[in-house]
Amino acid sequence: MHDHGAPPVIRIVKKKGHHDGHHGGAWKVAYADFVTAMMAFFLVMWVVGMDQPAKDVVQAYFNNPLGYRDQAGAGTSAALAGSTGLPTTTQSALFEMLQRRHREERARLEETAEHLRNDLSEVMEREGLAGAIDVQVGDDGLRIELAESDDGPTFFSLGSAQLTDPAQAVLQVVARELAEQPNGIIVEGHTDARPLSQSGYTNWELSNDRANAARRALEGAGLDPRRVNEVRGYADRKLRLAGQPEDPANRRVTIFLPFLYAAPQPPTP
């Protein structure tokens, strides 16, 4: 028998809410803060490790980012160009730093050139190449030039890009000496002004083919292919003997290492 007078029993069911993941999105914020803090820490350590002229340049940028960018122009620092976009003391400090690095690099390449001359002397004597190889450090970098002569084919078969045995021997020595240098490499091909007898094959093709043949020989001798930045064929547009455009000495291949730190322009007062 039921008791109709008893109050009804009310049950309250509490549903547990489901969190997003285990702890919501808070961990993502904490992790992002941590990564930002670490990035800032490494940035500070990097700046602390700089020499004073570099610190001055960084400070100049943060003092006036827009003005510094405008003065920098097309990717070249205003201080390198000697403009007045930076304080005079900063320009002078940066100029002295770049000048010092240029002097150090030039001395390194001068030493490399001397090693090359010594290493190549034996090959030149053995193969009868006296005067055929010129190694010089100029205003733009180190140049190693292999030039033909009146004595017949020296480094390439006449009218072709086929390397001779002496050329292979020379390029092996060059590759070994340049292997440890940090500078990029440009290989240039040149011809004289005499037209080729082959139909459709001109001095443009020949100069390019000879430069590429020298590049392949250097890489085959152990030079890292990533070191080669450009291969250029100039035909007869950059003659070695401008007054004698058909002279065999105009037929040459040049291996060029540009300076990493070119001579800077002095700051504008």
C-alpha cells in the first residue's frame, strides 16, 4: 500500500564538465611565453657577444628602425656606403671594423696566392707552362688565370672545351688549395676575337663551355660544388690584350674568389 501523502524525492544529477584536453589551453600560453623568453635570452647573448661597432649598428637600428631602413637603401648598409644615416662615431667605428676585416682577408688571400704559386711551380716546370698561369690578388679578390699562348693548345684543344692533361693537373692543384677557403668561386671563360668555323657555334658557346669544363674539373678534384656561385662566358668582350684582339693570350679561363669583405668607403664627415 503506497503512502500518497509522502513528499516526492527529487534527485539532482550533476554532470561533470569536459575540459579541453587535460588542462585547457593554459599550457599553450605558458609554452609560448617560455619559447619567447628563450628567444629573447639567446638574442641578448648574441648581442653581448658582438664587438662594439656591431653593437652600435644594432642600437642605431632600434633607435630609429624606419630611418635606418631608408638609409640602408637596396640591401647595403648606410655605414658601408659612408653616408650620414648613422652617427659619425658609429660610422667611424664600423668603417674601422670593416677595414680591419678587409685587411685580414686580403692577407689571407695573399698567403693563398703564394701557396698556389709554389704548388703550381712544379707542374708548370714539368708541363712547360711558364707564363701560362697568373695568380694575383687585386682590388676585388683573388684571380687565377690560365691563358693560352702561341705555342699551341695549352689548356684546351683548339676551338673546343676539351681539357688537356696539363690543365687537369693544374686544376687539381687549384682545387686542393682552394678547398679550405670560405670565399665563393666564380669561373669565367674568355676567347679571342677570331670567329669559329663551326656553324651555329660561336665564341659565346665556347667561352661558356670552357668555363663549365674547368668547373667540372675542380669539382672532380674535390672542390665542394656549393662553393661555385657563378659560371660566366664572356666570349671576346673582356680581352686580356685589348690592342691585340686575336692574340691567343686572350683565350683563357679565370677562377675568381671575390672578397667577403670588400674595401669599405670612408664615412662622410
